[in-house]
Amino acid sequence: MDHKKRNTVLFTVALTVISIIMTLIIILVLLLITAFILYKVLKLQNGTALQIALPIIFIAAVVIDFLLYTPLTKWIIRTFKLEDKIMYELSHKYASKKNRKLTRNTPEE
């Protein structure tokens, strides 16, 4: 496995782990906010409302993670200047339109 392929695999695995951790943190934050609203603000006594909210919290966390994944990936590639260290297909996919026009590199095999 050549150098760029290895870096691309490591980059993808690291981003996947970060995405999973980010989703768990978002679930925790949304759960705490929901519990606070249900039990402190609305003064509910039973757990039924929270049980109903759990699937909604889970879906919302996954959607928020999807929305944050691409900007986070772009930011990481730009900040750490990874365009030339990972495979062209991945760096080009997340490059801004301005950078795509400037870097018309041919993919290396």
C-alpha cells in the first residue's frame, strides 16, 4: 500500500471515530436539554415523555452529525494542509470550488 492510500485510510478511520464520538456527545447534550425541559421547566413526574423523546433525540443527533461532518472534514483538510498527503479523490471531493479550480492535479496511481 502506497503512502497516500495509507494516509487516506487512516484519515477516513480517524474521521469515522470522530463522527461516532461527536454523535454520542450530541445525543448526551440533547438528552440533558430534553430532561431539563421536561422535569425542571414542565415539572413532569413520569418518564414516559422522555421515553417518547429518545428516538427523536437519536435521529436529531444523527442528522446534526451528518450536517457537521462535511464542514469538519473540509476544515481538517485545510487546517492541516492534507490535500497533497491523501488521495486526490478524497481531497478533491472536500475541496472548495475555488481550490478545485486552482489545483487541477491529476490523480496519482
